[in-house]
Amino acid sequence: MAIALAKKTRKTEVDLHVVESGIPLPTTLFRYPFKEMKVGDSFAFAQGKEITLRGCANLYSSRHEGVKFTISKAACRCWRVA
């Protein structure tokens, strides 16, 4: 009986996915304003988001030659340094 219940739960989870059309794509792939930043610019970020931000900054830097960022956990800020 537990197996039947698990299968039913799994089926209802699948039923929650609704296919939609006409939804526009996001205008940016990055959630942080890296593209708009010039050397010396910075922005504040939410406390506890340092690891996510660091990963996003590294990804952006790897795709854009010569662009570098530094992040301060204490100040909750990210600066473009190159």
C-alpha cells in the first residue's frame, strides 16, 4: 500500500508542470549587474549570498577576457577591479 501511495504522489508532482507558450525569455542571463560595471564600480549584495555571487562573478570573468572582480564578505560589496 505504501508503494501505491508513493506512485500517486509522484504522479501529482508531474501533473503540476504546465506547458505554456508566449512567455518571453529573460533579458539578461546574469542576476548581478556585471555587464554594466566599469573598473572601480561596485554594488552591495545580500548577506549570505557571497558564495553564489563569487560563482557568478567567476563565470562572468571566464567568459569575458580581462574582466576581474573582488568581493568583500564583511562589507557585502562586489567591485570590478579589471
